[in-house]
Amino acid sequence: MGLIKAIAGAAGGVLADSWREYFYCDSLDNDTLVVKGKKRTSGRSSNSKGEDNIISNGSIIAVNEGQCMMIVQQGEIVDVCAEAGEFVFDKSTEPSIFYGGLGEGILGTFKTFGRRFTFGGDTAKDQRVYFFNTKQIMGNKFGTANPVPFSVYNKNVNAEFAVDIRCNGEYIYRIANPLLFYKELCGNVTDEYTRKELEGTLRSDFVDALQPALAQISALGVSYNQIPGHARELRDAISKELNPIWLELRGIEIVRVTMNPVTLTEESSALVKEYDKASIYSNARVAAGAMTAGTINAMNKAAGNSAGAMTGFMGMGFAQNSGGVGANGVASMFAAANQQEQMEQVAQEARASLEANSWTCKCGAVNNGKFCVECGSPKPAPADSWTCKCGAVNNGKFCVECGSPKPAPAGSWKCSCGTENKGKFCVECGAKKPADALLYKCDKCGWEPEDPTNPPKFCPVCGDPFSDEDIQK
């Protein structure tokens, strides 16, 4: 009976698994990372008794946007598809009489029947379809249970000190390498692999990477209350810390990090207030103003002293002699503040002057003088400068040395409205260039008169007389 049952099971199983299947996966929600694909059947389907882990040759697998499909055969990944569309499986070792040539399909089916018979009617084979969620997995909360040290630099008092901060927020990640994720994390799951199975591990890894990432942000000179505004730099710093673990070992990568406002511990908050106060009074004018206000207040109280005004003023004198600042001290502080402001203004003007007169040589060196300090090349003349016949380089309409007017461009002509032109029409009044306007240029040395249409009798450079040979053609 057992032999007959095995024959019947093998025959029935082969015929049931000969139907071509259709695999489809609905949209994966934010909590589902991997799900095993199932054959789609309905009440009218005749393919209701086939093996769940057998894919017939010619079966169709639909892949949606935001998904990656993977086929695993006998525990080995044999196919991966991350593009949306229809995928036809034609590498199966389970033939189908409904795909390919009829004779080839029947022959393959009988071979499979004989193989299954030796296993008591079972397939002795495992083929699975997995769908991976490649969309962004959002809503992953994090927070620091214990305060995290963060360095703060106060430039006003030129001091660096550490504060303890607490921070929380959310991060977004996605599966960037489904093959690595399958091999290292989910494996051949029977149904689905959810986010909850990874949540605790990922949160611990994230918080561990947060402290060195904050140290990198601190090195940029960012204050603790400006951290949320540097989310991109923080994400890059955290990714740098996590990539060796997440991306290279698990196939996961960070997409975005958002942080809520950072809070300080009570001790750190008090420390920051002390430094802020010291920072305010580091300004001599502010300190002098506070001292003046304090002195006036003390004088008012001394005048109303119950033991007599003299006693109050004697107390003020003792306090002043013990290290207090009086009117002379306040005046000195004002003078020092004014002197410091003047020095800063002079230094700023000097820097501005150097920047305005600086130029970059063709060798790449930045200079302030007339010659390059690296290669000795002269400072190039401005683009709109011109050289007078006396040798002076000018930028205006007249020479700064001899007063000669700037020569007209070569080939130009003067309109009746007084405008110098080079084209066929005047740029101001639109008058046409006179047909009889002859332009002269010395054919010996190349000198051009200021008015090319009205040359002198002799060239002032070489002495050659102007004639028809000097007319520009």
C-alpha cells in the first residue's frame, strides 16, 4: 500500500506543480521588511494543491516599485530583481507541460515523477520567492538615556568647556543591499521579517555612534543649541560611524536624521549662564556701564544709611580701597575700550586695503605689490586701461601725466553728433557712416591719429608724410 501511495503522491504532486504560478506582493507597510511570496489563487483556480516551495518553469513574478524580489533555491540565492515589472522564471528544475514545447514538457514531467517516487512522493526540493521592502523605513526614535558630553567654545572669553546634553529625535533607514540583509539577518523566513526584530539592536548602535558624531560636530565650532540646524552634517558623521557595521555587514544605510531641541543638565545650564555673564562683561563698555550703575546705586544707598551718610560713604571708600572700581577706574575702562575699538578699526581698514589691492598671479600666488613674490611677473594692467604716448598707464579718458586724451579705437570714426563709432552706424543717433570718410594709419610705424579721418601732415613718431598710401583699405 505504501508503494502505491507513493506512486499516487508522486504523480499527483507532479501534475499539481506543473501549473504555471503567479506571484504577487501587495505594498509592504513601514513595519514589514521582508515577506515570503505566495502564489495568487482564487476560488476558480485549479492550481490549489501544488507545493508552496516549488516554482514551476515559466511562472510569472510581479515586482512593484519600492520592492526587490529574490529567488532562493535549495538555500542558495539564484536570482534577484529590483526593477518594477514582470519577471518570468525560466530556470526551474520543475518542468511544466504548460510552458515550452509540449513534448519537452511531458518528457521533463515524467523525469520529475521518477525522481519524486524515490522520495516517497515528496519533492525533495525548496524554492522560495522573497520580497524586500526597499522604501524608507521611518519613525525610528532614539534618545540618550544618559547625558552626552559636548564641547563648547566661547570666543568672547576665549575659553572651551564641556557641557552634558540630552538629545532625542528620529532617524530613517532603508535596505540598500538585500542580498547582504538576507544572508546576515533574515535568512529563509517562513512568513515575514518585521522591523521590531531589529529595532532594539539598531537603536543601541545608533546611540553608540551618536557620541563620536557629536564630537565631530563640536569640532566645527557649533554650539549645543545649533545642533538641530546641522542635521545633514550629523547624518554624515553618524553614517561614517555606522557604515562599517550597518552597510557593510547588514546592508542597511542611514537616509535622514532629525533632532529635537537639545537640553542641558542643571549643572551644565548653570555653567553656561556663568560663561555667558563673563562673556557680556568682557566688553569694556558694558562692564564700565554696569560698574557706573552699581556705583550710583551704592551712593544712593549710602546717602540713606540709617547710621548717617558719612558712615555709608566710609563703607564705600573701604570697598573701593579693597579692590572696587571708582570713577577713575570707570574712565580708564572707557578709554581702554575706545583705544581697543580704534585699533580694531585700523586693523580692519588695513585688511580691507590689502584685499582690495591684492591680485593673483598666473602662477597662483596672491600678491599686494607691483611684482609677484613667487615668479617676479609684473602686476597685469586692468582690462580697460590704456597706455599714453608718454608711457603712462591710465584708466580714465585723459592721461594722468600729460593730460592727453584717450586715443580712439583703431578703425573708428567720429559721427557728426560727436560719438566715436566702429560700426557702420552711430550707436547714439543712428547716422550712417560717411562713405567718403577715409581712415589713415602710418604705413611705416603703424601710428594712428586721434581722428583717423583727419591725420596730420607728418607722422609724429617716424616723420613719414601722410599720403594716399596711408589710407586704410
